[in-house]
Amino acid sequence: MFGDNLQNDIDARQRWSGGIGGSMSLEASKKQHTNRRMTVKEYSSAVSSDGRHLRSERSRQQIVNALFELMREGNMEPTQAAVAERANVSFRTVSRHFEDMEVLYRHCVHQLQRKLLHQFLLPFESNNWRDRVDELIDRRAEAYDVFLPYRAFASVRRFRSDYMNQVVDDDVAFEVSTLDAVLPEHIHEDTVLVDALENSLSFDCWLRMRRDRQFSSEQAKAVIKRTASSLLAPYKE
């Protein structure tokens, strides 16, 4: 009986090692098996790391969304404590992700820019510059309504934050450049006209109509289009 068991054990070892004269020794097989186990451990560690990263990103986005909510509600003095409470996370979590409110502001602005910038980079449907002015007004109306509470927030905070002040300055410069790109050269020769158009199509004008005058989006857009049309009426194609 012992002899049969011994032979069975030898046969099993030989099969595992690639047989008698096989290319893989028993020791090599053990080493390879150990390496496979290490790979599994490394994989598990990577999965765990990815899980922590995903949880961290979710927590980070919760904080950003909380600040957006406070802005929409008209809170012009949000604190890290208020953001933490709204995000349902600890104050320490907010501080770990964002060193201070300025850093959090930057992150929020970058998200808004990524969300809205593509609207202004799409090609115009019309080849006629007058029609393009109308298209630009439509695009601005849609974008302005999305970021109205955030831009209003920035306009208030700009006097206490160098970064927010720069954000507003950059937004105004962007408004000017996108309109300038649509207007033909002979219109640019009338600088007063161009300034009047830029003022009529500005966010500040939109804010006054939508918030102070309580106009609907369609009413505000109609006013801007009528103003632009009247200003441009004396000019030829």
C-alpha cells in the first residue's frame, strides 16, 4: 500500500513539473505559483487604491456641488464650515481637498468653464454676419441663464478676492472678443457702435433684465435682439 501511494505521489509531482525530463522543475513551479500569488496581491492592492481614489473624487465633487448650491441660493459669504455641512462631510474633509475657499472657487470656475465654453466654440450655422449676431445672442442667453447665480456671486466677491476679480475681467474680455469676431471690418470702424453692441449683449445687461426687471429669458433675449437690430439697421451688408 505504501508503495502504491509513493508512486502516485511521484507521478503527481512529475505531472506538475512537466513530467520526467520536462522543462519546468518542481522548484520552478513553486516559484511561479508564488509569483502568481504576488500578482494577485498587487492586483488587490491596485483595486483597493482605485476604490480609495474613487471615494475621494466623489467626496471632492460633493463639496463642489455644495458650493454651487450655496451660490444658487444667494449665499455670498460661504465658509468651509457651511460647505461641509451642506456636503454632509466633515470640516477636515473639506480642508483636506481644498486648502481654502479660494482654491475651491477655482475648482468651481474651471468646471463651469468646461461646461459652457464649447457652446461658444461651435461653428455658426449662417455665413451672414447679421445672422451670426443673432446666433451669438441665442448662445449667450442660454449660457447666461446657466451661470447667472455664479457670475453674480463672482461680481460681488471680486472686491474681496483677486481671483474672482480676474474671473470677471476675463469673462468681460471673452464677451468682447466673441462679438468682435462676428462683426465685419466696416462695423469695427464705428467704435461707438461696437461699444453700444457690447454693452447690450453683456452679462450685466442680462442680469439687470432677468433679476432686477424679472424678465423671462425670452423677453430679455427679444430686447437684446431688437436693440442689436436697431443699432445695425443703418449699415449695409
